[in-house]
Amino acid sequence: MNRRRIAAAVVGATVLLGLSVPNASAGEQALSCTTSMGDTGGWAECTGSGTWRVRSICSWADYDRYTQWITTTKKTRVYASDCTFKIVDVVVQVK
């Protein structure tokens, strides 16, 4: 009987934590971002407030590159880290 109560408590806690996860992503809505890329680099510009960084998705055997996390409250442009060969995409990651 105690095992059933423990299992029910674990399932209940998981459901509660699962329901709170979308609230954590509400910060994404506080930022409006645009990105641009060239041959090996690019930039992201975000308006609003939040903590974010720029991910450079590189081609070939090159590893993806990341900028430092920054917290902004106004329009801010961050230049993506250059890829060695070719950049495939510039992505904004929100914390």
C-alpha cells in the first residue's frame, strides 16, 4: 500500500512539474529576434528583455559555435561566432 502512495506521489509531482515547464518558456515571448548570415558568420538582433545567446550552425566537420549568454532589456545585436568553412544557420537560444 505504501508503494502505491509513493508511486502516486511521484506521478503527481511529475505532472505538476510538467505543467510548470511551459511557464519557463514564457520568457521566449519577451524577445522578438531576427537573424542574418553570410558565408561564415552572421548576427542576431533581439528586441525586448531576456537572457539569450547566438548559435552558429556550421557545415562539414566544423562544430557549432556559441556566443556568451547575455541579458538584455532593449534592442541588441550580437554577432555570431564565425564558422571555419560555411555557416548553415544562425539561431537564437533563450535561457
